[in-house]
Amino acid sequence: MKRRLSAILSIMLLISGVSAQQRNATPLLKYDENKSLSWEEAISFYSDLDKKYTEATLMEMGMTDAGRPLHLFIISSDGETDPAEIRRQGKTIVLINNGIHPGEPEGIDASARFAADLLANRDRMKKYLRNCSVAIIPVYNIGGALTRSRYWRINQNGPEEKGARRNTRFLDLNRDFVKQDSRDAKAFAEIFQFLDPDLFLDTHTTNGSDHQFTVTLIATQPEKMHPEMEKYFREKMLPELYSRMKEEHGNEMVPYVQYTERGDIKAITGFEEEAYYSTGYSALFNSFGFMTETLVYKPYHDRVIGTLQFITELVRFGSQNSKEILKLRSDANRHLLAAKEYVLDWEQDTTRWDEIQYHGYSYDQTTTPITGRKSGFYNHEKPYSETIRYYNYFRPAITVTVPDAYVVPFAWEEVIRRLEVNGVHMKQLQHDTTITVETYYIDGFEPARRATQGHYFNSKVNLRTVTQEVDFFRGDYLVPVNQKSKRYIITMLEPQSASGFFAWNFFDSFLEGQDWYSVWGFESHLKELLDHDPALREAFEKAKQSDTNVASDPVAQLQWLYQHTPASELEKRTRLYPVARLMDAGDMFNAGN
Ligand SMILES: [Zn+2]
């Protein structure tokens, strides 16, 4: 899985000694000339760093849909690459993911610059890597990066050439973190589970707004964290990152500008992240997650520098506050195990907000020169600054009680595989067995009319909960909930979850009836059926007296009879959600069942 690319060469270089000039050479980086690294150049760049420095290691981790392996680059002051050992030394791990949308390549160039500068300067390295290791995914969406064109993201201010948004299978990888249709997402999960990063950054470019800021920031939804982590995030980490960007770099940053109305921006709303987004995924594992979204209209060079400044501040923070961060996360992981309730869905709390300084442009009207369209635009001649509201508080919309375990039948292989990839420990039943479990009947749901990401997304799920005995079979999977991947388990297995397997159609086949009866065939068996079941005959006679529909309609009589035979039990199963909730596991996790 891992491959130390050139340990021997590194040693040789160490012995021969590398001059300062060689150390600083980064000939491939050309963001000053409005150019971005291609995938091949990026890998060659990191491969050179791996050869030059014992502190740096380039590894291959898993395969992508592009038929090329996903690379991971790790920098530690002592060259350590084993996350358990790094953590044992009291260091945090920062993971930076780049090129998920290769048309938004700032992070690809900024991370390369950051790594090269850090490695070339021992004083800098001491400062930043004292209590922190940095892991970089040079280019995540390799398929998109290989398809370069000057015409992708056509209204973006550079670079000259950039990759496509979608991956080789036309999937948007920033919707694929939990359902994992792509090999890319599985390889990413492998990296994420391997590192268990304390801080996670996913780098992007936004075209959703226009204002004076170069860097906008999506920070993970704070309420998703344990209250102590949330407090630390809101009161220390975020204010410090914002203030360092402004004071140290003179590059004031703003929360991602998701506005409430077009025109002059009066308020910004917080990003409600589903688990299928990068920061939503990292939140499932109690990592502090960020997405930088630099503004598409600013020059490419400025966007790279802005991203570089944020990376620098994030790593600095991770190193300086390693003790607190590690403690907060380990406490949060412990508290998570004890939690009996879990919030599946959140909604914006419109009664609470913070005030922030906003530097925008006035919204004017114009007639466009080529098409003659009348259009609104943000007038760069008319900058303004104003205090505006930032709505970034959420309250629970759907909460579920946490079972001791879920039971996933062996048949749902695609589900089992994804649970495994995301670090979930399971146990297979040793014998066929009947278990009293809480089950869901799906009474209603709405499949999307058009496909998104190759799925007809199910929403508006209406459930009925029934506790009953269900037959399970040898080989079915018992999934204990109280483990590190607890949030992933609940998020993915609860059918009301907008990120879950039910929403993404993994379970759709159970919704369809398979057996039924033919009117002619059933009629010929009726006499025999009723002769052998006097109770059924009696109930049938009663139904004919009490229900005028049954009395008057022969087809309704057949329907009534079918529904009152054991055969109909099979049909009732068609709406019985296949994953059961075991509320009290007793000694099932230990027993040799
Ligand atoms: Zn993006």
C-alpha cells in the first residue's frame, strides 16, 4: 500500500550535501505566470522533495477511477509517517486535500509552495513542525486534472489551463465522500482513516459571489461537534485564523458568501453541510474541517497566495495548540461513545446571528456589450464596507435514539464494503437466529425525477417503527454502534438521513413487491384454503358483513383473503427496511451466535 519512493537516494543526497540554492529551486511552480501544475508536474515536484529531504515522504495510497494511484505526501520533522507514532509524540496531523475540483487548482500550487518552502528552511520547519505533521494530497481528482483546457470554468480569472470539475466517471467528488461510488472516494477514505487528521482542509474556488475578499472560508458546522470542541472552534480557533489572516498577511478573510438575497449583500448564512461534502465527512470523525473558497474573479497569483497564507496559519495553529486539540478530540471521541441521541438533520436557527465586517461592491444595473442583456453586476468602482449579519447557528431538525447495534443482512454487500472502508468493525452471526429488533416500514418517500450523480435521490422519507421478531441468517452483520465510526454508521444506516444509503438508492430493490397472486390461480385454491382454516373462514364472513366494499366487490374479497394469509407476510416485507435496530444487544457482541 505504501511505498517509500527513494529512501536510498535521500540518504545519498544527505551525504553529498545539498546546496541552499538547490534546496530553493522550485522551477515547476509558475503561478506568477498564471500557470498551474499539471498532475504529472505535481507528482514529479513532490517526488523531487521526497528525494531531497528525509523529512518528506511520498506514498501511493489506493487506486482512482483514472487508473492512477492516489498520492499522499507527509512531512514530519523526524520523517515519521506512522500516524500512531506521530500522535504518540503529542503532535497533531493536518491533512490538506487539493484538486477535488481540478478547475480550482489554487491549493495544488499553494501546497507545493508551502511544502517546498517549509522543507528548504530549517528554522521554519522547527517553528511549524515542532508539534505537527503535515499530510498533503497533491491532486485528489486525477481524472479531472488529466483533462486540462483553457475553457473549463470559463469565467474564472486564470490560470491559463485547468482541469475539469468531474472525475473520470463524471462524478463530483465533493458529493461522493460517504456513498463512495468512485474508487477515488474509497482511496480517500483509506487515507483519512489511516491518518485520522485533527485538522482537515479542502481547497476550492468559488464563483457564487463578488466582493473585495480573496479568501472565503467554509468552516465545519460547529454544532456537529462536541460542545467543548464547538466552544473552542467558535471562540479560539476561528477568531485566531481570521485575525492572523488580517493582521499577519493583510488579507482579510470572510465566511463563504452564501447570501440571503441578490443585490447588495445584507447577510450571509452558514453552510449547512451534509456528510457527503468534505467537511461534512471530516465532521463525522471529529476532525476540525475547512474549505477555502477563493474568489474566481481575483488574479490566480493572489488566490494561490491567499490559500498559501491560510495553509500556513492552519499548520501554525495545529502545532502551537497541539495539546489542547488532541485532548479536545480524544474527549469528544469518548463522549461520542456514550451519546444516546444523534442529530441526523439540522436547520438554520434564524433567531441567532453574529455581526461581521463585510467589504463588498455596490450592485448596479447594466446592459451587457455582446448580447445586450440587462443584468445586475457588482460594480468594482463602488466598494463599500458595512457591518452585516452572519447566521451561523443551527438547531436539530431530526434526532434519533441510538441503538446498541444495527443488523445488516449479508446480502447488502455494497453497504458492508463501504462500512469496512470507513473503519467500521462488525461481527457476523454464527448461526441462523431470530432476534427482537426495532424495524422501520417506509410508508412514503419521494425519488428524484432526475438523476444526480447517477442516483435518483430519495427524500421526504416517512417511517413507521415496529418492534418485532425478525429471522436473521448466519453471515448477517452485527454492527455495534459504540465505536469510533459511530457517526458514519448512524448517518449512513438511518433511512431519514440525507447522506445515507437509503437516500442514495442502495436499498431501492426492497421497495418493490415481487410476489403477488393471479386472480384465476388464487380463486381455484380458495376452497381448500378456507376448508383448512376455519378461523380464516369465520373472519372472512365477518368482514363481508361489516365491510360493504368487501361484500359487494369480488376482487376486494380476493384482496382481503390474500392479505389475511401468511403469504401476504412476504409482501409486507417489501416495505420493511432491511437494516434492523438492535436496541439492547445483551451479550450478543460476545456470544458465539
Ligand atoms: Zn469546488
